[in-house]
Amino acid sequence: MTHKKKWLLLAPSGLLLIGAGACLVGWANTLKTRGGPPAKWIAAGTVALATLNAGVSVVGQSVIERVLHELREQPVAKQAAK
């Protein structure tokens, strides 16, 4: 798989994970403020933060793939055009 394809796959996936994680953080907060059982909102918060952090990691990897695309694949295209 090329760096461009990886970037095009990872960037939206990471953004979706970040959005889902943010929503889950709000849900866990709602559970806590409504006086839900601690085990429930702690578990929900843990899942929420794991999802959010996974999204940040995936976006970070997509940035790496984009830079590799720029460094490795773009110069080849410019040389072929000459």
C-alpha cells in the first residue's frame, strides 16, 4: 500500500475516533454528574479516553504517512514529468 493510500485511510479514521472518543467522554461525564454507580462511569471514561487517545495516535500516523508521501513519492513524479 502506498503512503498516499495509507494517509487517505488513516486521516479520516483517526478523526472519527477522536470524535467518538469526545462523545464518549461527554457520556461518561453525564453518567457521573447524574450520580451513576462509580464502576459504570469509570469504565465508560476509561473506554472514552482510550478511544480518544487511539484517534490521536492514528492521526499522528497519518501525518507520518503524508510526510513520507511528500518526501518519497512526489520527487519521483516530478522527475518522470521532465
